[in-house]
Amino acid sequence: MRAPKSDNCDLSVYIRLWPIAATRLYWGGTDIGGNGMKATRLTFCLMLLSTPAMANDFSDPDWPCIQRKAANLSAGIMWPHPVEDGELDQDARDLVAILSLRRVDLEEAEKRVEAFVQARPETDARLLGRIFIGVFDNLSGLRNRLIDGIANYAQSQASLSVKIDEARGEMETQLSAEQPDYDRMDRLEETIDWNERIYKDRQRSLTYVCETPVLLEKRLYAVAQILMKFMPQ
């Protein structure tokens, strides 16, 4: 996703340096004249460079997150046992629903699995496998919808950045005119300030949104490990 241009910093330089900065993150007002307007371009530029928007997965130019995009998960990697098709009864479906809830912590999830197995001594690898696939279908489906939403979100940000650039360009044209339209400049200033505020707020939200698919993937791995603890010997 392209960030809005700035006259006060060379984005191309920072983009070339971004992979180094991203790796480190993983581990660990200028007066432009005219009607007294102040524009904090350098601050805005640095803010953009410190957000996930500049850390694209370069295999997908619309992907704005630091986390590399993995469109689909593989249940076979998480559950290395054959899984037979079959219907789950109501108790098993209830367990699937509980394990799929992110607000249910892993300690509580393990207690629920243990209670389920104790109440059903006949529980075998086939049943546990079908329960995992049920959880996988729920969370991977949610994750896929989130990834699609992130891509749409990024495209919206790109469109907003174009609007900011266009307004800045018109502002520069007005500033260089022999007879600037100061009323128009006032409106442009308000538009730029408002759109930059929206852009920044969205970028802050994007940090959390980008982490969510990874958290869902981690939960799936954790649920698989919990279920495998109760595999019959």
C-alpha cells in the first residue's frame, strides 16, 4: 500500500531500510506559508513509516501487515493423524464451540476437554480428530474472513492516501499562485487534517487487526496439542 507523499522526507530511502527496522521490531511542524497554516509533514511521514502499512508482504502488494500473509492453513500440519468423516453428537459439537471461543483461555479449554473425555471413556483418536477439524473449520473460516477484510481495509487506506496527496498538491498550487484562493486553502487544510487523522487512527487499529489471524493460528495449534494429550495410548 502506498503511503501519502511528503516533501519533508524521502520515502524511497526509508522503504529500502524498512526490512531492517521490521526485523528489529519483531524481536524486541514546518511552516509552509499561506494563511498561517502549519503542516506537520515530517511527523506524519515518520508515523507512516512506523506502522504496518510500510511492511507489506511483497508477494501481495495489497497486504499491509508486518506478519507475512498465509492465505490458507493446513489442518494436516497441526493434526498429524488421519481424520475420518463423521457426524458429531451434541456434546461434541458443544465442545467444538467452546474450544473455538477465543475468550475461553487455554487452561479452561483443557479442563473442558478433560471433563469430556472422562465422561466418555470410549473417546478415541477418530472422535478427537473430528473435534479438532470442527474447531479448525470455525477458526480458519474466521481467519480467512479477517484476511479478506484486511485486504479491503488496506485498499481503503490506499484510496485515502491518494486523496491526501491530491489535496496537498492543490494546496501547493494555491500557494504558488499569484492570487491564492484563501477560502479554498482553508477548506483544503481542514480536509487534509481530517483525512490524516482518519489515516492515523486506522493505522493504529491495523496493528491489532494484523495480529488477529496469527492469534487464531496459534490457538488452533494449542487446541490440537490439548486434544492430543488425551489421545488413547
